[in-house]
Amino acid sequence: MFSKTKESTGEGAPAEILVPILCKLWAEDGVWNGVTEDLSVAVFGSTYEEASENLRQAIECHMEAAVQTGSVGALIAHLQERAKEYGFLSLDEITPGSSLLKMLVAMKNQEIVAVTA
């Protein structure tokens, strides 16, 4: 399983949650396309790097909207459940430039700390 949670320091500090999101990138007709498997997010770019950065930004915006609407808790639970289902995939071994990409959303106190690939 690739869903991770950092335990709190024991001083009452909330835990930081890392939420994995499975993404796909592919080239078609001279354009790179990107989608997430479990969010309604789709992007494009002229290069793999541009499409993956656009995907990172779109995921961040999607998560921020979930925070603002109060639905982030349910969304995190859904994404973590999907991560368990993807457990047969060895996502930590996905090579850079692959058509599969794992993004991680780091959240603390229901705020986005970072979105990384």
C-alpha cells in the first residue's frame, strides 16, 4: 500500500496526511494529455513536463475547492480507499517519464501543504 500518514509528534500537533493520486499522461496528435484516475481532472501541454506540471496545479485547485466546500474529508477517504485498491501496482517503482504518474497531496489542518510528483 502506498498511502502514508505521519504520526503526530505527541504534543498535540495534527498529523500530516499524504494522499496518493494515480495519474496518466500520454502523447496524442502532438499534444501531451494528462488525467487523474479518481478526480475529475484533465489537462494538456506541449511537453510531458508541461502536462505533468499542469496536472499538479489542477489537482491542487481541485483539492482547494474540496477544502472550501467542506467535502475534503470525504474526498481524502475516497482517494485513500482507491489507493488500497491500486495496491497491486508498485507505484513507488514508476520510472520518471512513464505514462503512469503518482502525485502526492500533503495536507495538514485541512490545508494543502504541497502537491508533488
